[in-house]
Amino acid sequence: MGAFARFSVMHGSVSGPVEPDERDTFAAVHDAYDMTRHTQVGSPQASTLTPEFIERFGIVGTPETCAQRLGDLVDLGLDKLIVTGPTLGADPTEARAALARFATEVLPAIR
């Protein structure tokens, strides 16, 4: 998520409307960003993301929660979504399990 947050602040100021605490998190991502650790688990930029920020801008949680949040986006009229999976450095066993849960528990629930 740090890599995606970076796009909103890569020129030093936040693009778009955000709450003050979100602005602080975007600024922290900008200040901590290490391109040599781009999209990697444990990167300096990843450590700046608060649970509230992740909840606001990402879709995380149980399969039911993820299906509900994705379904809400579909209900708004979105018909194309880009879903990213585990990043570099993720535990391979956990990454495979997460991808399997997504395919078997989340996707069928939003069709």
C-alpha cells in the first residue's frame, strides 16, 4: 500500500482531499520512501502506514469483510478493479494461502 500511497504524494504535497491525519501519513510515506525497497514487506514506507490509513484506503480483513467492501465498490458502479497480491518478502506459505482464500472465498461472493 505504501507504493500506491506514494503516487498521491510523490511530488511533496498530497494530491486530492484528505483528512489531516491522512495528510500526515502521506507525508510520512513521502519522507520515508526508499525506492530500493519499492513494494517490499518491511520497507520504511510500509512502516509509516497506520491501521486507520490501511482500513481507509485498502481492503483488508476476513474474506467476508473483503467481499463486502469489494461488493460495495461494485454497487457504486465500478466494473473494473485491480487487485494486488502479496508483495516481495511476504511469507510464501501465507501468500499462497491468502491467494487461495481470495479465489475461493472472496471472488465467488462478489459475482
